[in-house]
Amino acid sequence: MTATGTGQGFGSVTWWGFSPALDLQMNSLTSMENLHVSEDHAIPELNLLLVGCGDSRHLLKTICQAHRWPKRKLNFYVIENNLEVLGRHLLFLALALERPEQMGLQEKSELFLELLGNSLVRSQTAAYLQEKANLFIRYVTDMDFQQCSLPALDLSALKFKERDQLEAIFKFWRNPDRHIFPMEQLWNSRSRQYLGSRYDSRRGAFDWDLSMKLHDRGASTIGHQEYYHWRESGVAFEIREGIYDVPNKSLASGRLLRHKGEEVPVRGYWGDISTGPYIAFGIETEETSLLKTVNGQRTKTVQDISHYNVTAMFHELVAQKLYLAAQGLAEATLCQITEVEEEEERVTLQEPEEVPRCPGGANQRKGECRSSESNKGGPDFLCPKYVKIHFLPLNSMTELHRKTKYQNLFNRVYFSYSMVHHLKPELKLLSAPRATLIVELAKFMVDVSKDQIQSFADQVTELAKDASFLPFRPPPEIQKDSFMGFQLRDKQ
């Protein structure tokens, strides 16, 4: 069987991003004073449209760091081109909002990275995925239950057919049979097809991709051994000691392949096998000590940096304050959180001054939106205040501007590299005055040359101009940027 695109390293399904996680409230020219004020909460509303993120990195970072900015209601609208990717958004959102008494910070960050970037996971992680799959099946078949259990999420815009397909995806996730998704075989098959005659000398090919492309473009935190191991096996993060031998079924997707002149549906792994899941959280950090070098060698690995960043992000979500690295990182496990810090998190969650009303339950203290024997029907997860995440139908960008409720709505719009073809002139009809447009560039795409990176940036500039968006500033050397930013011209 053959399929167009599967011979390329980045594949046809975007399981993780090819740019660092962004706080979408940072570095924008959008006038915050002109935001629409919510009638329900009497605070400004910031409406964000995310097109093809692939993972939940921008969404989660923006939510977790919301305490750093003036109080605003955040409305996220998520569009993907693949239902399996949408299912992973739900998985990561549920994991991030697990209650502290249900899951500790360390375990949460480890599970997140494992599910994000590993082809093979531990049996404990596979059990968590199966457990959540059962819950998600009920979410897509019982909307009232979903609103009571996870009120931050809104699935009402999805089509009935898409909900049925999501149900089938989650049923596959919960299947305990390891052999229905032979990940090791699928990974090896993709690698052989991608490398072709270079497969027998693949270590040299890996070294070229890492040293001459990823390192040269700014991802110097990725070490050789980590990158080689991921290219060989698909396992990127091994933070916890254990046996990584269970296929990560959340990385399975279906596509039509041509066989004997006919198209047949085939489930397989059609994602990235060349860049890796390290870019999202592993190449930038606010903790500069993690970027130190000694005698030209880095003191911390890309796994350490990713783990720290994810841990810090989830800590901010719960504690509503910055996460400070523990003293003595060289001697202790990176990102270890002490019992005192865990207790501080619980205290912060129970502060009484913020009292949200959660659907399905009575007024509760901040963070206590949960189901219990005394509050049946209440939310099972944390309830971040003033946050709503809407999942929109697949590829709905072509029709969105025809619906009145979305016109002149979005203050921020994000397009991934893989979805930039949806950046059409109609975008200006969806954008609020002085809206911000952010487009992911091809900087860390291993299969894309420097000339192609520049050509793509030029193409993006033209597409944005056709939609009445102008660059924030004259573009510098595009090779150094992961994103391009634009602002909507004042409407006449």
C-alpha cells in the first residue's frame, strides 16, 4: 500500500507541535481596552481561535498562566482536521484538570509527557488511558453528564456523526489488546519507507538531521542519545523507571490507502518520525539554569527541561503563582515538589474569596468543583474560572464566516503550519477590531530546507495581507523565528 505524504518525516497527522508553547495573552498588539465585556461576569472577554494546534500546548499554557494577566474571560475555539487529534485535546485537558487529591503534580507531568510523545508507554499509563476512554465515551453520548463532569468544555458544536466517530475512537483506546495496534512494527515500517536506502546507515542520517538542521535552527537542547533513541523507537520521554512496552493507542489514526486500485481504510501511525515531540516544551524555559553548559556540554537534557516546564505549568494552574525550582537541582530529581509545596497547593485551591458557581452543583470554593457522595452530579475536575473551550467541527474554517455568531468575534487567531491553507480572505469577517494573527512557521520541520522556510514565510505574509492583516514589524531573519505575528488593519 502507498499513500501520498507518508514518505515525509512529518507525516499526515500532527500529534505534537513544531514550535514552543505560547501564552496567547503575551506579546500582542490587540487593544485589551476594547474587548467585549461579558454580561455574565462583567469582565472583558478574550476570544481565541486555534486552528490545527495538534496538541494542547498553547491552550494549556494560556490557561495555566492566566493569573499573570488582568482578569479576563477566555473563550477558546478549537478546529482540527482529524478527530483523533481532537480526542487527544480532550485527554490532555482532562489530565491537566485532575484534582490534586486525585493525582499529584509529579505524576501528572510525567503522564502528560508520556502520552504526548511516546509510542510505547508503561502499563500504568495505558490503564489511565483506558479509564479516561470510558469516561470520554459517556461525554460524547451524554452531553448533560459532560457539562456536569467537565464544565470548562463545550462539545455542542460537533456534528452527531463526529461524536459517533469519537465514540469509536475512545472504544479503541479502551481495548486492552496490545496486538490491535502493533506500534513497534508500524514505527519501523514508517522509518524504512521514509529513509529508503539510507535505513542501513540511519544513525548517520539521524546525526545529520539533528546537528545540521535542529541544532542549527535553535533546538540545541536536544541531545544526541535522546534523539537517536526516539528516532529508533518512538519513545521520547522515560522520566519514571519502568518498562515501556504498551502501545500508546492515542497515537493511532485511520486513513485511506490505495491497494490494488481501491482505497481501503487502514489504522496506523501516520505522525511525525523526524522532528520529535521535544520542541513544544523542551527548547525554551523561564528557568535559565536549565540551559547552562559546562565545557560545551549541557548540564540538563531536553527531557529535564520539558519535565520542568510542564510541571511549572500545571503548578501555576492549581496554585495561581509561579513555580520555583527546588534548591539543589544537581543533587535532587528535577522538578521534585516537596510535601510542603503540595500542601500549599491544596490550601490555595480552597481559598474562599473566589467562589465559582459550577453547573450541576451548589456554590463551591475555588478548585472544589468535584463530584462526591454529598454532591452527586457535580464536576469531577477542577473548574478554571472564566474559561470555556469549544470544540468546533472538523475543517469548519471554510464555513465559519457564514455564521453570524462567529462574525467579528475573534481577538486572537492561531494557525499551525499544517493548516495555513485555511488562511483565507474570509478571516477578516471573523476577526474583531485590531485582532492578532499568529502563524506557526516551518523552522523545525526537518524535511524543509532553509530556502523553503523563507518561501513559506513569504507565502504566509501574502495570505495574511489578502485577509487584511499586516506584520507586527518588518520581518527579521525568518530562520530565527518560530512564528509570524500580524494585526488586522483598522476596518473602514
